[in-house]
Amino acid sequence: MKSPLLIATATALLNLPVQADIIFTNGFETPSVTGRTCKADGGDITKTDPAKPGGLEAWSRFEDQPNIGEGGSVVAGLTKEVAHTGTQSLFIEAAKLSAPYIGALFATRPIPVESGKSYRATLWGRNDPKKPLISGAAQLFLKVQVDFFTDEGKTDIGESQYLLQPLPGGRGHVPVFRSDAWNCVGMRFTAPPEAKYVTISFRCDSSAERGAISGTIYFDDFTLETAMAVPPPPDSQPEQIEKEIEALNIPDTEEPAAPAPKP
Ligand SMILES: [Ca+2]
């Protein structure tokens, strides 16, 4: 049974260690698309060309929710509209999303790690200037989850680690993901004893509060690299995690209840 070890609001982590070894990186350059192409139309990051750089099964899972009836939709795919590096990025577009806990997911393949060694995972993101995501009572949350395995993704070991980042930022705070510049979020972790592989998944889900969420956000350049040793997290107690989740989800306005999504 896995249990959360760390949930924290993310802050921009741009102070790269001097001698970090990059052990995995992907910039969403494959498959190559034209303009904005959703997953169903060919912008599927799990369907890559192994002959191209970065095209060797970087991502094992990619899911969106293009049609959930009256609850709105979340469509994900690849686009050439904007990129942090290269010519492509991944987009996630919510349209009148009112159903709670619905969203998109992308997750890496199992990546080899060394037990006891510390790592840092980073992901760049940017809000759309024309149809930006907005922080409010109802908003999207980026949930980063790190899972450890003794083999290539079948037998888990140790405690999963988490990071929770409101999109584009926490209510009442300067947004982490802006429309006019790229910024990155990151988290550090240490591979537990016997861990030989890690998977890192990114889930963009709606919050519990009802209210239509619309807007687009872009992600690019996921990197996993070696890092300095991680200090023990001061806030890893379950009670504190519960409080943190509550603090992030308290609505400050009364939204009319949206109709329940049809199954
Ligand atoms: Ca890119």
C-alpha cells in the first residue's frame, strides 16, 4: 500500500545543480504534428517514431477526456503553436469543465534509477495568452506522482511521492505558469532501497468545486536528472497533508451547482 510522503505547492526551481547528469529528457517533438493536433487525431505522445530523437517510448500513458457530456471536456495533444525548445509542446485544453476530478494524464515509461541516489524532475509550462486557465474556486490542479519499482513497472516499492500545483497558480498568488513566459516546476526525491525504476506521472484534474473551467496550458521539456541529497521533508505527516489539500480547495465564492455529468 502506497502512502503520500510529500505534497507541497510547487515553487519555481531554476537553480540547476552545477554537475547534474540528465538521465531522461523529452520535449514532445514526436510524433510530428501540424498546428494543434489532439490525441485522437494523431497527437498521441505514446505513438512515437523510434527512429527520431526522443522518440523511443518516452511516455507510457497519455489520456484525456474529450467527451464527458454536460460535464465539459479536457482535450490533450501536441501543438506547434508554442514551444519552450524545439517546435512542439503538449497542450491541455479544458472547455466548460464542470465535472470534479476530471482531466488529462501523461506518464513516463519506467526509467532506471539507483537506490539511495537523489534526483530532480522538472517540467516547463506556459499559460495560453488568448484562452488562459484562471485561478478560482474551481480550477485545474497539476498532480505530479513519483512511483518506484523493483522491475520495469510491475512491482512497486517504497512510498510514492507527490507534488500538487494549482494551475496556473494558487488563488491570490502570482501564477507559476504565466502567459508571457515559460516557467518550470520541479520536485526532488531519493530512490528508496531496492528501487531500480521510477515512473513520473502528471495529472491535470479539475478541483472538487463546481464551476466551469475553460482555458489552455502548454507543457514542454520534462527532465529527470541527478541532484544533491534531499533533506527529510518537514511536512510529511498525514495530518499536515490533509490540511494542505483543504487549504488549496477552500472555495471563496458560491458557485451554482452544475448538473451531474451523464455516465
Ligand atoms: Ca518541445
